[in-house]
Amino acid sequence: MTTLHTAAPAVILVVNAGSSSVKVSVYAVPEAAHGNADINPMLSAHGQIEGIGVAPRLRASMADGRVVADESFPQAQVADHDAAFRLVRLVLSVGLRDHPPVAIGHRVVHGGASYAQAVCIDDAVLEHLEALVPLAPLHQPQNLTAIRAVRQAMPELLQVACFDTAFHAGHDVLAQLMALPYAYFERGIRRYGFHGLSYEYIARRLRQVAPDLAEGRVVVAHLGNGASLCALRDGRSVDSTMGLTALDGLPMGTRCGALDPGALLWLAQQGMSAAEIQAMLYQESGLKGLSGVSSDMRALLASEAPRARLAVDFYAYRAAQEIGKLATTLGGLDALVFTAGIGANSPPVRARICEHLAGLFGITLDAGANGNNSQRISRDDSRVPVLVLPTDEEGMIALSTARILRDSGRL
Ligand code: AMP
């Protein structure tokens, strides 16, 4: 008997470094996919540290749900992202011993105007990404710390940057402009859009579950701690509610969303420094700032406080308004898709948003399907179908990284 397949699956690590957490996922690219157009990385393990520098907690599990680590650490032991990454890597290395990774794919929030797709990281790329830190002060530094930590520990390993901005790179100039003096546009002060890894995944998924809708005019609502909308035409992004930074558009857990820029002038004139304003806009605004209760949608929905109710009402009102705006860009609406923590799991928030859309778009929800987070939650007589599709940003990073490996002959 001959052995048909001897090669082991290629292992790809996916690193998603957030403001107080580091998540590392291990993907195996099945051998049969090597060299084929059809790549399907499979999740095999996941580890994460949350509460870095405050109350660090490490959890790691295999894809089948088997928990391999669940431990809290003293604050000093995991004081920064460097230490956190080393720890997650250590835990996962037990499972990786026989299959060292061939590449690491990193989530990088801001790619600026230069990157329309994922890219292999070298010194020049790193320098370029460093220059974008002021445009994503809460995320980009952590993303770059993780890249440097890997460079130091495993200098030979191929690292790939997968950007939240890249999926939006084809936007028309009208979707990119802000009406400042034009010289600023040329200097890169333009609307980029974010959550692109999520939207790219949803565009692919929609093609699988509803190919007819995927060809049309679709608004995707990524409603998580961060929140934005994307207008898709035939699976391509044509506009987004986020702009130069991840502050624009919808109100979020702690971020403000769109503001009258005059409000910022007023704050500065009151004597607030740029750093103080930045901290307020990114960390003290949105649902948290309005409600005074929490940034967490579950807590607000459970709260009796009038301002918790006000914050949720405003959230739904603004989301509906912006959906209307993107439908104008698209010249109509063939489907609405909800995703991310709130979008995929919160029937009352979806119901409130859709109530605002009933008059304009004839949207009606099936209360039972909405309550169950079913894939299609609109009634048959709804003029626009409404879907719920969980997102998978890490799976998208694994796929983008695998494609780079394949296209460069490494798979
Ligand atoms: P994400 O950033 O995608 O992880 O989303 C986090 C947000 O999703 C938080 O505001 C959570 O409160 C919210 N969320 C998660 N599950 C639910 C749920 N079952 N109902 C309402 N909100 C939820």
C-alpha cells in the first residue's frame, strides 16, 4: 500500500492584539489545499489573555472545546503586551511542538493609503505602520508591539499584516473626502473605513448563504464594542461609516461616533489638552458616556436607569440613520446584515433599529426568528431581507495569510 499524503498540515498563528488583550489562534491549512485555489484554514486552538496590566487572566482551549489553561496571574507578571504574548505563545507551544508555525498573521488596524491587501512585514512596512499610530492610538501600538515581540523571539518567521482598512481601499474619491483644504487629502487625511476583515468575511459568507443577495446592494452592520456600517455592491465595499480614525460614524461602547467638529474646538478652548480629548473620545464616550452605567449593551438592556434607555435609543436611532445614508450611496437596499457581538446576539437592539427602517424600506422582522438569532430574521413580506451572520475576523486573517503563503510558493 502506498502512502498518499505524508506532509503535515501547515500551521498558521493568528494574533489579534487589542488594547488590554492578546488573542492567539492556531490554524491548520489541510494538505489537500496546498497549491489549490480553495484554501480552508481550520481552527485548531485558541488562547487569550485579557486584563493585561490590571487583572491578567489566561485562557486557552482546543477547537473541540477542551480547556488547556485557565489561570489568573499577578498584575506584575503580565504587565504589558510583550509579556502577554510570550505567555500565550508558551501555552500554545505545547500543542505546536510537532508543527511549528510557517507564518503569523496579525490584525493591524490601520494600513493607511498604501495597502489594499495583506502584506509581508519587513522594516519598511513596520516603519510605515508606526507613522499611522496617531490615527489609531488605542489599537495600532499594540498591533506593532506583537509584531516586534515575534520578530525578537522568532526572527526567521514570516509575519503578515492584515489590515482593517484594506477591504475599503477601492472607495470612490467622494467616499474618501472630508471638506478640509484639499492639501490635507493629499497628505492622507481622508476617510479610510475600518472593520474590513469582518466585512470581507461577511461578503464571502453572504455569497455562500444567499448568492442572489450578495450580488446586490447590501448594508452590513458590524455592531460590537466598536461599531460601523459598510455598504457593499456585488461584494465590494463602496463606503463605510468610519473615517480617518475608528471614531467616526456610529456611537460605540466607549467611542463617540460622528460629532460636530465645533464640539472639539469648544473642548480645546475650555483648556482640555489633545491627550485629554483623545481619552474622552475613545474611552469615556459612546454608550458608556451617555448612560453613565456601562459600555456593555447587555448591562444597558438590563438596566432600569433612564439614561441607559436613552443611550440604547440613541444607538438605534443613529444606526438606522446611517443605514439610510449608505442606502443612498448604493441607490437602494437589497439586504441588511447584522454581525458582531451586539449585531449577532441582541434581538432587542436589532428590533429597535429595524423599527426606524420600517417606513423607508418596508422592513418587517419575524419576532420569533429575531429572538432566536436565526440566519434570516425578516418576514417573508419584508421588502428588504434582514440577515444575521456571525463574523470571523480571525478566520479571515488566517485565509489572507494562507493566500500569501500559497502565492509566494510557500504552501
Ligand atoms: P464584540 O466587540 O463583537 O465582542 O461585541 C461586544 C458587545 O457585544 C458588548 O457590548 C456586549 O454587551 C455585546 N453583546 C454580546 N452578547 C450580547 C447579547 N446576547 N445581547 C446583547 N449584547 C451582547
